[in-house]
Amino acid sequence: MVSKVNLQRRQLLVGGVAVGVAGAAAATTAVHDGELGAPPRTIRGSVPWQEGAADSPPAVSGSGYVYFTPVEAVFIEAAAARLIPNDEVGPGAVEANVPFFLDRQLAGPFGRGDHYYLGGPWPKGTPQQGYQSRFNPAQLYRAAIAAIDQYVSANLGAGSFARLAAQDQDKFLKQLESGDLKLGGGVDGKAFFAMLLQNTREGYFSDPIYGGNKDMAAWKMIGFPGAHYNYKDWVSRHGERVPFPTVGFKGRPGWTEA
Amino acid sequence: MATNLNPVDAVLVGFGWTGAIMGQQLCDAGLNVVALERGPWRDTATDFAPGFAQDELRYMWRHHLFQNVSDDTLTIRNNVNQEALPMRHLGSFLLGTGVGSGGVHWNGQIWRFLPTDFLTKSHNEKRYGRKAVSGYDMTVQDWGVTYDELEPHYDQFDKLCGTSGKAGNLQGKIQPGGNPFEGPRANEFPTPPMPQTYGPTLFGKAAAELGRHPFPHPTGNMSQAYTNPLGAQLGACTYCGFCEKFGCGNYSKASPQTTIIPYLLRKSNFTLKTECEVLRIELTQDRKRATGVTYVNSAGEEFFQPAEMVILSAYVLHNVRLLLLSGIGKPYDPKTGEGVVGKNYAYQTMSSVNVFFDDKILNPFIGAGALATVIDDFNGDNFDHHGLGFIGGAYIAGMVTGGRPIEMIYTPEGTPKWGLEWKHAAAKNYLRSFSLSIHGSCMSARGNYLDLDPTYRDIHGRPMLRMTFDFSENDHKMSDYLTDRAAEVAKAMNPREIKLNRRTGSWDVTPYQTTHNTGGAIMGDNPKNSVVNKYLQLWDVPNVFSMGSGAFPQNAGYNPTGTVAALAYMSAAAIKSQYLKSPGPLVRA
């Protein structure tokens, strides 16, 4: 079971970079996994150096959902809007494009559980033993959303979570968070809520190359100036606002205006 | 079937800090050395260049530089009555992998343990009585090495890293501005301390008003440019705030990459092999001598690397597991207290206090891995423990490693974790809040240990390591007392409000605490109470040396890397001066 899970994962990794000769591919592609699946190397004589090689981050592209089904997307947009609502102070999770971020995360290595050990057996653990689901994150989202909508339609008189009134959605999410509410289908609702909240914050506050944090508005709201490299001149200027404009890896709008 | 390779003088199992130090020391002594690293090659310009190093999602939350647990993790439980289950995702500690390993994504906090920390049992027993060291099922013991023996080797590491700081005790004379509680240093720090930002400055002022003794944290984040004795150059830190859990794109954080590797790789008697995982140490039939190691590379090919010496220089958890998998030493049994391999696993007892201002802009994003003002008044035995019911202590640091917004938004007591109220609290407090870190010791206890899991196996079919651990009552009491001391300083900073994050309940694998796992291959003065002697040499198999924090019989209230490095240097010195002339036990049992 253990090796099967990992074999699948490795096949996905290899499939993603169209490998000819494994060694040559890892040496020439700009983006590599950086962790598992690289070929063995023997290094002698000097620090290896290759022009242009960089383990640069995997920016997302496109628009629309590739992982979420339309029904799942309705849930995600409704839940994200309650986890971080929109108002004049700053963007809500939906306005910051968090659902799009979540979709791309779940469609990629994170969703596949590339850094999760998922081998069995899977007995129920203590709270201190942490995540003990057999599901990878993408599977957990899929199973949990279905279980939540099923629970809501069976017990709360609405067709789905998204159709509940905002205050009832909050009440439901609080019960999910505390573990008081038990979902069907073998889904650990508390574990799902913890993951959804964490991932929502990630989409809200990570660099915009990952699809969320639209216009860096979440960073601007709190006063985080983004991916700056050097604050040396400001170390000893105690109590002053640092006037740097907010930047991400791709710069900021002012850089690219015509 | 494993392919036999040409013999070498020494094989290094793992290539992080201790592997790089031992490689440099042994190659300079003329030995043929091969290092086997199970992770990938990594270098600053390619893997964490400044153009994309400041990526909280990728490095911190997607674990890009950390050990990938998908094909090899460990199992965990709080006590022997529970069933251990796999740590399915990193959380409490963030294991390293690859060249440089944890030395790439550490903070650069460079501490020396106190002279009395090496005498945990005898010193505390003498001052507080027998029960103070044996109560709560504690199994603390003396190290078998003294601070004075280690001092020249702490000094070596400081010079390698260019450590920035201010000495508090120079050759026995207390110095203003430094840590007056530290053991005597032969030399001042190689570079001056980092200038402090607003938060740590406010902390230092408040602590001084209370009669404490604040000083700048000793750090491997450079306050100015530095060239080390190997000719490696480090640049001044730019305070980008992406240091702990990240690689430094600026050559400003001491790491194997920035201090040793460029020098070592030029030596013709050194070879580094990456993506090569050691499966076991091979022994002669009488099991008194290692013949080398068997490893498998990422292409699935198996090799036998014969070696005169085997240096275990992987992380503590891997070193201990390799000993157990290779059948070296007697495994510890918590029921009988017999056996030594896996004994006295310990951790770090962490808590924190958040401080919230209305009127002060603190700019938390201006940070560095070890940017802090610290008090050491309540660490180790720097204070009177009579009547307190515990031994040990912690440093309290007003620290700003950065203001990374997914991880480091502090909200006041009672704030929900989501919703409009959370968002408003985040927007209001991000620039105006600060955190004090309480970095506590962890005393070893009878029920805390490492062994092999009976159920779960890794991708190679080997049993996973099983960790059985919980904080002892001693450590809970220590942590509560220290959190109260930190709260006093926090209040003296005159904030709007503070929030105490106490260390409560059983050890939980999910929230990040520290990657300071210790013990399991502990050192001591005889083979009955320890796995290695003070030169990190195995009692049972004298041509095997086990580096790292596995040697700690219990963990002090400091970050371990300084002591890990000093122990490695001391081991290398003994190998060069004694062992090579006459291979055999360096200490007679």
C-alpha cells in the first residue's frame, strides 16, 4: 500500500515534466520538484553551477475552476465568504480570489497529498496525533463538501450549505470547527474545517502568483509590504511607517502600466 | 544485490551541519571522505535566490525545503498505552533534507549551553536534593563533558559562522551589554550584534526596568560582512524577514552552503553523493566493527560503501533509527529502564506572550531569524529553584523573525479564528503587535523514548521510527513559571493588552513548536548509561561516531545547533589527534 501510493505520486511528478532521459531533464528544466524523484548525482571538485537554472515557484495560470465541480464551487464560494467576509476594512476571501487559489491548489501537488504520508492502516487517533485521514486534501474536500450538503439537506431544511442564511452558515461552521457536528461518509468534519480555514488564509495572504490575494489587497489591509528584499535603512527608524509600496514576485501594477 | 564500491577512510551519513563540519575536518587531515545525502543538491543561487526566496506559501506551508514525509515518516504517541500512528504531515517540527538540510532553513540562533547544563544531575542534586532530579520519573544525567572542554569548539563554530553578538563573560570578566550568565568565552564574538528593531528595543528597556539583564541574541545572521577562516564570505543581513524556515538568498545566514561547502568541494579527497539513502550500517560478524554502509539511490540501485569510519551525521531521528535498524547497541526498554539506544528522547518546552499596542508601529516584517533582545535570568540554574518544584528554565526573547502574514498575525485574547471579527483584529493589530518567545528546557523522563514501530514501514520496507513523548510535570511547572516571568516584562512594555499562550496539555504533533529534537543516542561516562562517549564515539562499535543532538542526555533551554557543532568539532579533534594514530576506543569503559 505504501509503495503504491508513492508510485502514483512519482508517476504524476514525472508525467508533469515530459521526461526523456531523467538526468538530463532535471539538469535543464527551470522548475523541478526539489525534493523527491531527482536523479542521483556525484558532486566533486567545485560547486555545481548551471546558467539560468532556478527552482522558481510554480505560478498558476488560466481562469475558471479545473478541480471543483459547479456544485462544489458554490459551497466553496459560500464558505469562503463566511470565513473572511468582505467589507470596507478589506477584501473578503471571495473578493481576494481565494476560491480560485483553492481550486488550483487542489488540482496540483498539494491536492494530491504530495507531502502527506497516506499509507495504512488508518485507525482513529488521539487529537494530539493530528491528521489521520486516508484522504489526500483533494479527496477530503470532495468528500467533505458532499457530506456537508447532504447533512444540511437532511437536517437543516435547506438544499445545500450555500442556501442557508449567513447566520445559519456561521452556526454550522462553528459546529464543524468544534467537532460537535458529525458528518456522514466517514468524513472528519473538524479536520476538514481546519484545512479549509488554513488554506483560505493561505490564499488570502500568499503571493498573487498562486491565484489569490488579488491586487495584494489583503497585504495592503494589514500593512505588509510584500516581497521586499532589503529593510536595512529602516531597522533603526523606530515607530515610523515604512513607505514602501506593496510588491509581489511579479512586481506591482505601477511597474507595468503603459 | 548491492554493488561493492572502493573503500574510503570515512563515510558521512547525511550532509547538513555536522556532515559538512566533519567532512572539512577529516579531509583537511588527509582522509578520503564520501558523503551520502538522501535529499537533493541545493545551492543559494538556484534554490532560494532573492527573486523568489520570500515565498511563505511554498517554503513554510508547502514544505518545499523540508523532508517529504510521503514515503518516510515516523509514528507518534504520547505514552506507551497508546497506539502510535504516523505523523502524516509535518507540524510540530520541520525536518530538513537535502544538502545543508536544517542548516539551510534554521534561524541562525547560536547558543552555548550553561556550564551547569552539562551537570544537570549532579549540580541540581547537590543544590536541591535527590528528589529534584529523580521526581516526575525524570531520568536526567550528566553529559560526561564539561563546558570548559567544549569552549574551544564553540569558539571554532563562532568563527566559522561569523556569529554576531556581544560577549557577557570574557575569560571570567563580566562584560556590559552581553549575557552575564553565560560561561566564560575565550574571545569576543567575531562580529558585533545586530541593531535591534523597535519591538526588541522596547522589550529590552522593559526588562532592564525590572532589573533583568537584556542582551542582543547571538546570531548567525550577519550584522556586517564577514570572511571566515575557510575563506567563505558572508554579506550583511538585509532583514527581509524570511529566514527561519527559509533559505537565505543573500549569503547572510551561516549555513553549510555559505561557510563550508565551497571550500570542501574543491578538495580532491572529498566526494558528495546526493539522492543516496543509507539503509543500514554493516558490521563484522563479532559486531564490534563497522565495515561500511549499504545505501540505495533514487534510481533504486543498491551499493555497499566500505569505510574505515562511519560518521552518522543525519538528523537525530535518522541517526537513532539507523542504530536501531542496524542492531547496534541495546534498545531502551521503558518498563525495565534497561538498554540505551532510544533512551532519553527530549524536546523543547515552548510558550509565548503576545503584546498589543495602540500607539506604536512595530513593522514586524523587518526581521531576521535571530533578531531578538533576550533575558537569560531564568534559564538553567541562573536563579534559585528552591520551593519552585522544578529544575531547568528558559530564555525569554523579544523576537522578530519576520511578519509573514499566514503564520504570524497575532490577535487579542478571545478573538475568533475567522469571520469579520478576526479580519478586523488582523487589520488592526498586525503592525502593532509583538511576541515574546519562552524557549524552555525539556528534562528527559522514563516514558519518553524512540524505538522501531511494529506496524508502519517506509518505502524501503524498513520499520519507521516510533516516538513516544509527552511533557513531564517538571516541564509544565517550569513553563508556567517562565511564562509568568515573560508576562511581567510584557506588561512593563505598557501595551494595550497582552495574551498568554501557555504550554498546556499533552504534546500535540500539529502546531509548530521547534525542530529541536534531542536524545536517543545519548552521551555519558560509561556504556551502561549512554550510547556514545564524550567524543560521540559508539561504546559498542568504536569506528562509528554519532553526531548531533541525539547525544544530549536532556535538552537545555537553548537552541541546540551551537552545542551540536561544538560536539562535532570536539569529536573531529579527538579523531585527528588520537583515533587516527590508534583506531579504537577513545575512552576506556
